[in-house]
Amino acid sequence: MIRAMFMVMFRQLTRDKGSLLLTFALPPVIFTVLAAIFSNASSGDLDLSVAMATQSEAPVTLKVAEGLGNSEAFELLDFGDNAEGVFSAVKTGDADAGVIFLNDLADTQNAQINIVVEPSRDVASLVLAGAVQEQLAEHFPQKGLVETVESMRKMVGGFSPGQQARIDAALASLSGAEKTDTNAIIERVSALGDSGGPVLDPATTYYTGATAILFLLFSSMHSASILLTERAQRIPHRLFLKGWRTFKFSAGKFAFLTAQGTLQSLVIFAIAELLFDVPVLANLLLIILASGAMAACASGLALFVTSACQSEAQARTASTFLVLISSAVGGSMVPRFMMPDWLQSAGFLTPNAWAIETVYSILARGQGLRDLLPGFGILFGSGMVALLLATWISSAKLKKA
Amino acid sequence: MAAPTLMNRAAHAIIPQLVIENVCVTFDDLEALKDLSFSVNRGELVGIIGPNGAGKSTLVNSICGHQTIDSGRIVVGQDSVSPLNIVPGLVGLVPQEIALYESLTAEENLIFFARAAGFGKADAKLATEQALASVQLTTHKEKLINTLSGGMKRRVNFAAAILTRPALLILDEPTAGVDAAARDEVMALAAEHARQGMTILLISHELDQIERYCDRVLVLNGGRCQHFAAPQDVLRTVFGTAQELRFQTEHLADAALHKRMIKSNLVHHPADQCWTGFCRTDPTAVSQSIYAMVSEHNNAVREMTIRNPGLDLLIQSLARAGTQ
């Protein structure tokens, strides 16, 4: 009996290609993707892109900039002496952080380096600052020594006058320069500027969009399963759906799911405004448009995935896998800049990445409708394409049934 | 309720409502329908039967416009039917499944189907009221489908198909898996609507229902029309005056009894202890001879019936011929 039952289960599994795929093929794929994301995020070995501008021709400054440019830790976007370009690149997300060498670093009284920070990618700016300090230490060893001396002073409770005199003499002999603290040279400036309003929590702002699209996908997939119930009950047969009428049948569901999703997103945005001071009301019209575009995208994809499935059980499993993968790769779990390059690129194949970028551009970057049109277009357009595909699949399945 | 016949529908003119002309449908190498032709008149209730693979589903799908035909013509009412031009509401379909939204009320379901067929809001409401009245469910119209009894669900399922007063109503196994009471309810509804002039095709494996309710029966076999006539005429053509003989022995027959029985030409289908055959002469004499033959082999007849052959026997013999 045990053997017989074992064989029944074995044969069922081996003859069900869907189950085989879910059991043996998808777990390794998901493991690979998640491992790639989280190992990269936790190792500190980030694939960052850095925008750089050098406004001084001084040899020391150029040397430090060159050293930074040669670093393998970054992909460097060189903006020449265009500081505005650096701010813009960081603000729009083309670069994770930026560095601007404002003047001659040898001029120890006035030397200044600006690290351009995008609040949601603060980690990137910290890594960049560390790399800049490394370059400074390399080219100005006395600066590193000064910092070491300061640390030791704190540890031993101060030096004797004789000790201090010897230290000063040693530093002077190294470069003839005055004592300098590298931290004092580096100033962190926000790419988003000062809005004058309440201080924006970048993480909350980021995860407002990230959470909204994640749950939009889940709820749309769940609601779209009605399509399979209808198919099992032969309701499309009863309605004699053909061509344009099949589209209208799908479009009715699409319209409802989009309305439901828009409302769902707006609830999340309202909570973000009320509890976390995310500036939703100040951008209400754009947020409504973004919610609609995200919901349309999620609805179309949900109908497409569901229409391609044979049963509700299959749709449940497939949609869970797809939403998890899309959310992981698209940045709903971990910001995409912390992922390897190939995953960052792959992220733009997911609705999550576009939704997060669009919402963040509205709430944090203050971008207007014109700047947001590509994001809106891709979200809404992909939803419509998915709806058409869902209609086509439904028609084909109706013919086969 | 007495089964209606063409005779008591004399008020309806003999107008072809469904015309099938030389229809052929082929799937890869399989000819599902082979040069099929027949027509059904307004107010007729026609049963379509046949063994598995006879082409019943292909025929229904072709009439509903779900299946492209390779050649021939299908006309419903005044309209030629093809997958590209099926007119919503022209054909009503009652599928085997309860094709309704479980979490909507009966009324909400019917309004949806009426609207989907292109009715305006007021017309949909009116059609819904009429359909609910015709299946005697007006008092239950506000109940959710998942709270209705099986019989009531079947009636709403039926009502959804007649909302548009279709030129042709197709009942595709409408009583499969339901209890006798619900089955009778549905069939009585179909008969009543046919009496009122609706043209109905009934696809069913409940062959006693076909015999009881249908004016004519189309017997399909291997995609061809084997017979198309009133059920009794079909049976008379196939079986003549022979009666169906069924009996059961107490014990399994030994080889000698088995051989004698077959040789006697009384039975043709032994299976374990159950025997079927034809009784072509005096039933009393035949039964006495079987009793005697069985007892000579130290066995006994437990039960014996002799009856007029039904459509079930016809389908069984077609299926047997197909497998042989």
C-alpha cells in the first residue's frame, strides 16, 4: 500500500509539467535571484554609479579625482566641471551619489568637496565619502596621521607638551602643510535641495511606492482569479464571446481592477501622509495619476497571468511566485541600487521598478507631469498590452474548450 | 405533466428554425462531423444522442459559433452562423455547469446576462422579470445563488438562457448529476417552453428523458446522422417488434451454459451474471425456455425483465459496434 501510494504520487508529479517546474525549477531560480540581491546588499560590495564634477584644475585636486575615477568600486559618470549635472543625475536616479571637487585641495584653508546625497540612497553617499577619504589619505598622508593623532589623544587623555611638539614637527616635515581634518573638507549636500517643508523621511517615501505596487499586484492577481471560475462554469460560452465582445468582457474586469487598485493605492498614500508626513496632498493630482497607472499595470498583468493558467490552484502559485520575484528584483524589498548591475537592469522589466521610480519622483524629487510621462506611459501601456494579450489567450482557450 | 408532442403544437407553423446543411468539421485526421444535414422546426424539442465521440459536442459548438466548420451551412432563424458573426441572444445555451455568479442574486445574474446580450437597462429588468416568472422563481429573485437549492439553481441557469427569447435554445446535459426532482423540473420547463414555440435542442445521456419529452431524436454516430425521427419511430426502425430481454443468474454461468445461451441466439451480451438479448417471439415461451436451460446447469434465474427496447439499448449497440 505504501509503495503503491508512493508510486501514485510520483507518477502524478512526473506527469504534471507545471508541478515539476514549480517543484524543481523555480526554487533554484528564486534562490539565485534572492541570494544575488541580499548577498550584494549585505556585503557592502555595491555596484554604485557616481557622478563627478571637478571645478578646479589644481594638480592635487585632479590627482584625487583621477584616483577616484580609477576606483573599481564605482561606475563613474564624469560631468567635467558641471556641478548642476551632478545634482541632476543624482536627483533623477541616473547616479546613486555625486561628488564635486570645488577647489584646490592643496589649499587647506578653503578646500572643499561636496558629496551629493539622494536621501533614499544614503548608503551610497556614505560609501562614496569613504572612498573620497581613502583618496585623500593616499595623497595627503599627513591628513590620515592627523586623524590618528586625534583618535589617540582621545584614548590617552591628551599629550604632554613635549609629545605635542614632536608630533607637530613630524607633520610639518611630511608636507609643510597645516594640520587638516579630512572630515572638515567633505560636506554632504542633498540633491533634492531644501523644500522648506517638513523633513522628508527617504525610507518611508521610498517604501510608500514600493508597498503600494507590491500589494496592488497581490490584490489584482487575487481578484483576477474570477476569470478562471467563469471559465470553469462556462460563463464565456454562455455569453457567446467573440472578438470585440471578448475584449469588452476582459475590459470590464480591467476597469474594475484598475478602480479598485487606484483606491487601494490612495489608501496607502493617505496613511503615508497622515502618519509619516509624506507630501501626498501637495502632489495629489500626480499621485492619483500614478495610482491609476500602477493599478492599470497590475490589473493588466493579473488578467494576463490568470488567463494563461489552467486552474485557480495554478494561478495562485504562479502569481505568488511572479509577484515575489517582481517585487524582489523591482526594488519593493531592497532598493535596486544595492543589487548587482545585471539585476538593476533587469529591474526595469518589472512594474515595481517603474512604479517606485514614478512615485519617488513625485514625492521626493518634486518632478512634474512632463518628467513623469515616460513612467506613466510605461505603466499604463504595459497594462493595456497585457490586457490585449489576456483577451487573445481567453479567446484561444474558449475555442479550445 | 403530459409530454408535449408536435400534435399539440399545431398552433405553431412548421418553420425551420435550425438548418444544418452538409456540415463537415475535421480535427487533424479526425472527421468529427461528416456531411451532416438536418433541420429543426419552430417549437420542436429535439434530442441529440450518440455514443461518446459521436460528434455531439462538435455539433453544439458549431451551432453556438464556437467552432469553425470546414464546409456546409448552419442557419439559426434567419441568420447564418459562424464564429465571426454569431449574434448575441440568437442562441440560448444552458450548459451542464451552473453558469452563474454564485455571490450575486438570481435577479442580478439575469440582469448581467441581459445587459451582456446588449439589452438596455429597462429592457434587461423587464426580461429578467419575465424569465424569473417563467421559471417560477420571482419570489426568490433576491436570494444569492449559493443559497438556492440545486433545483432552483438549475431553473435560474435555464432562465439565463431564455432571457433574450432566443431563436434556438440548446440544453447541453442540463440535468447531469442532479436528483430526479430537479431533473424533472428542468425537463418540464423545457417542454413548456417548446410548447410555447421555442425551438430546443437537448443533448443528454438521460435517454429516458429524450424518449419522454422529445418530438424527434437525432442519433449521431461517428459524425454522421444515423437516425432522425420521433423516438418511437427510431426504435421501431432499429428493433422492429423485438423486445428487450434482461435477466440475472444466481451464480456465474459455467462455460457450457454460456455456450448454449449464445448458441440459442436469445442473448448477445453476457456480462458476469447479467444477460441481455432480444425476445423476438412469444415472451412467455422464451422466458420458460431460459428458466429451463439455466436450471439444467445447476444455476437459477434470479430476476428477468422483458420490455420494449429503449434508446439506451440503441446507444449501447452503437457503442459496442464502435469498439468492435
